[in-house]
Amino acid sequence: MTFDITQLIPILPEIVILVLACTLLLVDLYVKDAQKGINHNLTLIGLVVAIAVTLLVGGGERQVVLEGQYVRDALSDTLKVMVLIVSLFVFVYSREYLRDRALATGEYYSLALFAVLGMMIMISANSYLTIYLGLELLALCLYALVAFDRESKKGAEAAMKYFVLGALGSGMLLYGISMIYGATGSLEFGPVAEVVAEQGLDNLVLVFGLAFLVVGIGFKFGAVPFHMWVPDVYEGAPTPVVLLLGSAPKIAAFALAVRLLVDGLGGLHADWQGMLVILAVLSMGLGNLLAIAQSNIKRMLAYSTIAHVGFIFLGLLAGTQEGLAAAMFYAIVYAVMAAGVFGILLVLSRKGYDAENLEDLKGLNERDPWYAALMGLMMFSMAGVPPFVGFMAKFFVLKSIVSIGLVWLAVLAVIFSIIGAFYYLRAIWYMYFDKPTTDAPLTDSGAVRVALSINGLSVLALGLFPALLLSLCQAAFA
């Protein structure tokens, strides 16, 4: 076997992020505390370079390199660019919070970048081994980041719960992978798909392997009944970590589901479709109902995330090109909306005080009408109110499951969406119809205001003109 240097060209985006993360660790050793801002600036520059490189090496025919372990295709190109853009927003919003709490160290930025690298590896994985390595790289970095604030007991407790339940989910996934390897004799998706097409339900080991894979995917998405870690982690982790955890990894989790279920086990679609129907209904129902009872906005958004995961599963279970494109559209749109919501919470936080309760939104319109308007855009979009992009995302997903005859499931999803609108509208009520409980200044900068404005207005623009993003999603599955 001879190594060809040209095989490194498709993985240049990952190489850029890897070099950036290692560089930050080295730079942090030599800069004084007063100069820690260089970590932030280097991170933003590196992410912009990574986006440019991804666009540069993307496009054209599908490429499989590194002995069949890695694939670069239209799906990976689009998802990687979206992950990097959302990550860029995450770092811009986090700067003031991290600086005020002396958390803006090289270790924080390196761990976050290694998490981004893990997402990119998951997106471009072409074998069960590669996708598992990417998933574990992401998970291990997130465990450390959740407990990154050493002064926070809630953070340590949340990290422990996340670690234990995450390890259980990873174990389930790994066990499923081992059974599929035993049944097919391969770890690459292509050969596995061929064996599945031949044997199907005749091979019981394959069916059991599939069941464990779906359980692992459910854990990583935070779908009911594998959602136990989500509310505690959202509440206990520092807000910048929740911002990272609740946005870009949802795009990577979508890629995980597509690679494992569609690329590898597409021949067993009828089996995993039924499993995803159960997960989707439970997630939408429990997520929306429990979110209503929350007074802590981070816990409310955690249950909201669980409900949105149910909608992503609806597109996946359709199994059609239309359904997969709709699910991809939904995952990307949700990541953008979540980034904006948590960005506003970071603006409302200040040194020694974290904005964590719904009451912290009271009177935001009087304190800063523009931020109130942006938060309102996000809330209406998450609720699925037209003309915002959240409505279009729900519409495309519902259309895809109606087209395969699951009308009852679409009706159920609409009912749960109407229930979910209550807690989003409650947040808007607090912002516009209640008096502020504090007159403390908001902790933002010009860069944060510009980024949040772009983030918020994109939610409106994509709702009015969804064709561009939707065409990218459809091209990924053409």
C-alpha cells in the first residue's frame, strides 16, 4: 500500500482545525493573562480560514479516501460549512462571558475546537470505526467543557451525569457496531449496505445490531426516553458551553443518523422507521409538555430541544430524498436559532450573575428594543410561526411524512407544536409586557451586536426565501 499525498486534499478543513487547536495550546503557554484575547482572535481567524478551505476543496464528484474511511460529498460539504458558521457565532457570543469569569484560556478554546473537529469527522465518516472516533472526540471534549468552571458545583454534577449517561449511549452504539461487523464482516458503509440488501431480516444479528444503533443515536440526540441528561446538563453547564452543546452538534448528530441508518442500513428502512416513529412521538410530546412547567429558561430550552429532535426524526423516518432534505434543513435551522437564543442569554448575563430564569427576560424591550426584537424573532421561529424559518422547517418535514401516508403522525406533530407555542409566547410576554427587574447594563460589544443581528435577521430571511438553503439540502441527497 502506497500513500498518496493528494488524499490529504479532501481532509484539509479538518487539518486546519487540528492545527489551530494545537497552536492555541502552545500560544497560551507564552502569553500573559492580559493578552489572553489573542486566543479568541486566533480562533475566529482559524474558523474563517477553515470555512474558506472547505468551500475550496468542496464540490465536484464524491471522493472516498484514506482506505475507504473518509468521504467528501455534497452532504459533508454543506454540513461542515454550517457547523463552522454556527461555531463562529458561538465563539463571538461567548467572549465577554468567558473574559469576565477568567475562563478565556487556551484550554477552553482548544477543547471547543477539538469538539468541532469531532463533528467534522462524524460528518465525513465512511465507516463505523471513523464515525465512532469522531463521536468520542466530540463527547470527551464536551464532558470536560461542561465541568470547565471549577467553582460551579452544578457544573461538576452535570458533567458527571453527562459522562455516565454518555458512556452508556456510546457503549450501546459500539455494541451495535460490533454486531453489524460480526454479521457483515465489514466496517465500511458500502459493503455493509450490500450485505443488508442481500440478507435483510433473515440475519437476526443485523436486526439486534440495528436496535442498539438506534438506542445510541437516541442517546446522542437526547431523544425520549434517552433524554435524562439533557435538562441537567443545560442547567448546570456554563452558558457558552450550552450554546456550543445545543447548536452545532445537532447538525453532526443528523449526519451521524444519516451515515449509520441511510448509508449503512438503508435496506432495513422498514425496521428503523418504526423505531424512529416511537422516538419522534415521545420526544415531541414529552418535550413540549415538560417545557411548559419550567421557570429556568435553560431547562425550558432543553425540553424544547428534545421536542425539535422529534421533528428531525420525522424527516429521517420518511427515508425519502424529500424527507432527508427536510430533516437536514431542520437541523441546520435549529442550530442557527439555538445559537441566537443562547447568544441573547449571554448578553443578559454579567460578571457575577447568569441570566438563567424566564424572569430575567422581563422588560428587555425597555432595556434594549433591538435585542428584544431579535429574541422575539427567535422565539416566533422556534414556535413555528410564519413567516419565520422555523415554520418552513416544520412545513417541509410535515410535507415529507404526509407524502408517505403517515397523515396521523403529521396531525400529532401539529398538535404538539401548538402546545409548544405557549412557552415561547410566554417569553415574548415577559420581554414586552413586564417591567424590568434590573437596570444593569447589557454585556455586549459591537461584534456581538452585529453577529446577533445577522443571526436574527437570517432567521427571517431564510423564512421568506428558503429556496437557497433547501436546494443545498436537496442537492446533498440527489
